[in-house]
Amino acid sequence: MTTDLKAEAGSVVQDRSTDLIGLAAALHADPETAWQEHRSCALVSGFLRDSGFAVIERYLGLDTAFHATFGTGAVRVGLCAEYDALPGLGHACGHNLISAMSVGAAIALARVAARLDLTVEVYGTPAEEGGGGKIELLDRGAFTGLDLAMMAHPAPVDIAEARPFAVSHSRVTFQGKAAHAAAYPEHGVNAADAFTIAEVAIGLLRQQLPPSVRVHGVVTRAGEAPNAIPERTEGRWYVRAETMAQLEETEQRVWRCFEAGAQATGCTLSIEPESKPYCDFRTDEGTLDLYRKNAKALGRTFATGDDAARMNRSSTDMANVSQVVPAIHPFIGIGSLPALNHQREFADHCVGPDADRAVLDGSTALAWTAIDRFAHQVPPALPKETP
């Protein structure tokens, strides 16, 4: 039974290969950033609607989220589609491929849904790159009751297990007082100096931080004119750690560095979260073993050594989903080396022959994994549907 179901699901991916590759290319050509993915959301949800899925737009009140379903089975399998791009870099993390793979897996599973007693669900999840779209959806009741949640993420090489850092995203603001920089400098309170002191303190702190911790950020507003003391500066800062407990501890040390800038200059300090923190990932190991076997059956080779211990440490709000329902988040290679995620060159590799193969292999491997995971618990020989 399982072999026949997998063969049929695989044939769906091959039959729709041109459409799936076209979907990935269209998203790549029109990148939209977090919470602004209106055209991307419409494109992905429209593809599913045209494939026989029932689609809820503006899902749970989020303008660029959707929920698509096929079937009425007792077993619920969810595929997460991400489609936000990076500011200034386009699809340099390959979310265009994530959408195409999740859609491909969903339409493949829809073909065999009745025989597996499945409900196939696709969640359009905005703002993974810093906005925490999946966390917003979780807080509003999404994903509840899923038997399995899956997605595959592009990377330079194939890596099976996601081991992302927990991460917090914060907006930091120093408020000072403007003054003429030449005539009346003593009347100013320099908010740019406050950021300089904070960044130096963070740089010195890094020597005392464990290897599993990352602290990084950018100044997004540094002042308005060189002849005026900057009265307001702003930045966005990330803190990453192995666990949520370590993240909370590290944050307090980093915040003291910003407080030092405020104390030294006389500025006021504001630190506000941009979203709830992303958690560390809880992998469903049995399902991941099935994915490994299916990916290898498609001819994929998993990296070892240092190559296997890099991109899988990137943070994701899919980790928060994994804390609630069984989940996997493997990485699929697109042959981009030496280009790496979040580089313009990586975005260039998210279209083309290697990216196309990743779309088809990722779609098939995810669908086959769900079939292997659930085929044993239902009787065969129920009617087929065509998505």
C-alpha cells in the first residue's frame, strides 16, 4: 500500500513540476518583506485554490496569512509556507522555494488523502524574518490539534535536523537633546554617543559569552545632520542562545550594555520587543528519520562536519510550532556554495536548475514522509480524489 501511495504522490509532483517551479520563480521575481507579502500570499493561496483546496484568506485576522485545507480525514498534516523576503536582499533565504515545496507536498498528499484518512492543511505564514508570524498565528489558535507540521528550508547543502537558536528581536531607542554641534555642543545630549558606548560594551561582553550565544544588530537611525548633536538614535538588535533560559539570562547582560550608554550620556533608553522570542526547536525524531530515508531515496546526500553545523543553527518561528505539535524542519541544498543564506549570491541560486530540483525533491520527500508516517494506521482501498 505505502509503495503505491508514494508512487502516486510522486507522480503528482512530476505532473505539476512546471507549475511548481513557476510558482517559485514568480515569488522570487517579486520579493515582499515581512507583513507586506500581499501579492505573494495571493499567489500561493490562489495556486492551492485552483488545485482544489478550500482557502481562508486573512487567516485569523492577519492580512498576509492564509489557511488552505483538502479532505476531511481524522489525521491532520500541516505544511507551512513562508514567502517573506529580506529587506534589500530579496529572496536571499529562499522562502520562494519553501512555498513551492509546501504547496507541492500538499497537492501530492491531497491525491491520496482519503486513503490515508488525512486532512491536508497549508498555513501561509508571514513575517518569518523577524516578525514572528507563526507565533502570532499560534497565539490566535492556529496549528492546534495537528498530528504533524512540516516544511523544508533551502540551504547551501542538505542537513536533516534543525537545531536553531532561540532568539529575541528588539528595537532599541536612545533619546537625547539636539544642539548646534559647533556653537552650543555643551547643551546637547548625544544619542549617537550612547549607541557607540553600548556597542563597545557589547563587543567587550562577547569574550565572556558562551559559544552558543550570538548578539548582533544594526543602527537604523544615527542622527539627522553632522552639525547637530543627534537627539534620537534607533536600532534593531537580536540575541540568540541555545535555550530560552539561556536567552533570558543573556538578554539581561546585553541590556546592561545599553543601559551603560544611557548612563554615560544622560540619554533615556527604550527597549521594546518586535515579537515574542523564537524558541529552540523540538524535532519529532521518528518523522525526521523517515524524511532522511525518503530524501536519500531521491538521491540527496546529507552534509557532515562543519557544513552540517551551520545553517541548521539559524533561528525560526517554526520552532515555536514544534513546541506545540510534532514537527520537522529539514534543510535542502541548492548547490550554492560558496554563496550562503542572506547573501545576494544565495538569492541568485534560488532560481535555476538546482533550485528547481530542490522544489521537486523537497515536495516529494515531505509528501512521502507523511505517507510513511501515517499509512499504517488506516485500511486501504478507499476512493481516490484528484486535487
